[in-house]
Amino acid sequence: MGLPRVFLEHLRSEGYHPRSNKHSNALAIAIADDLVANCPLMQSRASAGRLVFDLNFNLMHQTSTWNVDLVLGAPPPGTVAPTDRRIHMMRPSTVQVAIEIKSVMTEHRKAVKNRKRDLEAHHEHTHNYSRRAIAGGVMVVNAAPSFKSPLRREATRHNDPSALVDHCVNEMRNVAVRSGQSGHGLDASTALVLSMDNVDFESTTFVEAAPAPTVGDPLHYDSFIQRVCDSYGSRFTYPVGAVPGGWS
């Protein structure tokens, strides 16, 4: 399948701003498209108008709300099949998949602690909402020797960026992972490593060699898509013609 090239092209065109959600939206749409393209069950439901996705969704449980970067789930009753893309973008009536996207572009050791904390809170909130819901986590890590933030006058130099990437990827491995619908943790996770100085946008590229996760690594993007797909098939199967909903 390969890494999400649409996300890479977005960064090459738009760059990265820490106060914007454009980059996370671009990656979220790429993930939704890859799930539909590579998961037959999700593809069939999306093409029939029985699976939709949304961005920056406020997932509510009792008095608590968590804004999730990407959700997929059952649409409101009466939703028709999409005609302009493979899956409708609309607010789902029931969330089945909730994916949080976090980035570590600079100040890696400080930032990754906060990102790991956010991902732990994300899966806890998602599973409080529904034990059957699939909680996914994505961490984007920058491997460039320097990075120019639009919030700073000077670029930040990264001493030994390979070691910083290795540290961040290992921190992602340390986020709790659960088995099935029991336990505590993410249901699927991935780390995407790229090299971006945020000056020459067009030079931005994915890093596919170690310390980035390689093919066969549970943190590789392919594994992430497959794990979400497998979990969806095992948790949200219902008879043909049945109206989805009411999952807990």
C-alpha cells in the first residue's frame, strides 16, 4: 500500500504551522481514503452510504468531550450512497473508529511526552464512549537536522536527529495497546517519520529506513491500516439489510 503520499504532497505545498490543523486534516483524509481503499468491508459500507467519516469531531461521553482528528461510523438514517467520492464526509450518528493524530516536529524530547500523554487520554476517552470503538493513534515525527517554525525567528537545530527519532518511535511503542475489546490502550498505532525543514517545502520526504518503522513492524503504516480493518470486521459485523447503530 505504501505511505500516505497525499499527506506528503500537502506538506510540500503548504508547509507546517503548529497552530493550524490543515496538516492533520490532510493526513486524516488520507487515512480515511486508505481504509476504504484497502478494507473490503469498509469499502462496501462506504460505497453504500453506510459508513461515513468526519474531521475534528467532538466525541462526548457523559460530561466529558474529546475533540478527535478523524472519526468513522454509521451515518444518520436515510443516508444515500456517495457520488463524488468513495466515502461521505459527514457527522456520523455512531462513532466506530476514532483516530488521534499528533506531531513532533521539533523539541522532540519535550514534545513527545505531551503527545504520549494525549494519546493515552484519547484511547481512554474513546473506550469510555464505547468498548467496541476502535481507538487509533498516529504520531508524525520529524527527522530533519533543522526545523524553521513560523513562530520563531531562527531555525532550531537538532543534534543527532536519528537518536531523537528513535526516542520518539520508542515512546510511541510505549503507549498502551489493548487486545480485542478488553484491556486498556490503543487498538492500532503508527509512527510516520518524515524529513522537513519547513523552509524548502518541496524537499519534504518520508523516511522509510530505521529508526523509522519498516515494513513488518507493528508501527508501520501498512500494519496500522490492517489492524483497524481487522478490528472493524470483528466488531461491527451485522446482517445485510440491518440498520447499524446501538453499539456499546
